[in-house]
Amino acid sequence: MTEEQPKEATEDRPKVFKSMTAWIGGATAVIVALGGLVTAFGGLLRHDSRQTEPKTEAAQQTTNAPVAAVEPESTAEEERASYTTGDGGTLEWVKGMWVWTDGEGNPFRYSEESNDGVTVVGKLRQDGKDIWLQWPVAGGEALQSFDNQDNWNNPVSVTISEPATTES
């Protein structure tokens, strides 16, 4: 008996399947690369859109905000109103925060979370909890939420007083 040499290992898969596997791997790599580019490009666009630019008259009308003449040198800081409150206090934009000073002179600093030109929503972090405050830009009734904006209560009237001074 003669010993036969072992045959070289042959691939069990047909050549067509090897080719398809290569195509699928290549297509997946292209899709992942394109997804990365789209994400990076989207990040650039979001960064640019956050820069403060004066609104055009058409943009202000679409947000139902009153149309006002915008001076080229004006900034968002100068355009913010200050308010007097029904509890004898004030609500003013100071150094990038909304500061609610109650009738007894106690200040509460809210970060602006949203402002669509109609309603402003601010958040105060106090004792490990978030306290939310919302009020209409044109004045009206301010409300607070102590349960992550599920319920709004404690109404206080806010009335526009005069434009806040810039203290940035």
C-alpha cells in the first residue's frame, strides 16, 4: 500500500460566494464611510446655525414674533426684554442667564433651554432638582414645573418693562 499525499485544502465555497462576500464587505465599508461624512457635515452645519445672526423680517413672521427693525450692530443680548413680575420682582437677562428676582430680592438664575420667539423656557438646578420656568416673550403668565415639565403651575404675571442692558 502506498500512502497518498494529502490533497491541498480546497475551499468548500464556490468562487461566486467568495466574490459576493467581497462585494458586500466593500459596500458596507462605503456606507459606513458615507455615514461618517454625513455626520461630520451635519455637525458643521449645526455649529454654523448656532451663530447669532439677526432675523430677517420673513423669518420673524414665520415664528409669529413681532417684526422689529434690526440694527446691524445689534446682538441677541440687546434684543432681549426685561420683565416686571406680578410678585413685585423682575426677570432680566444678565450675563447669559435669566435672573428672576422675587419680590423679596432673592435671585434665581435660569439657563435658557429654548426660545422660539414666542415662549422662553428656562431651567434652574436647585438642590439636585430641575425647576423649569416658561413665559411668553411678549409678556403674560409665567409658569413653573417641578416635575420635568409634566405639570405647570404657580402662575405669575410678567410684563415687559424696558430692554435689558447688555452685561456680557
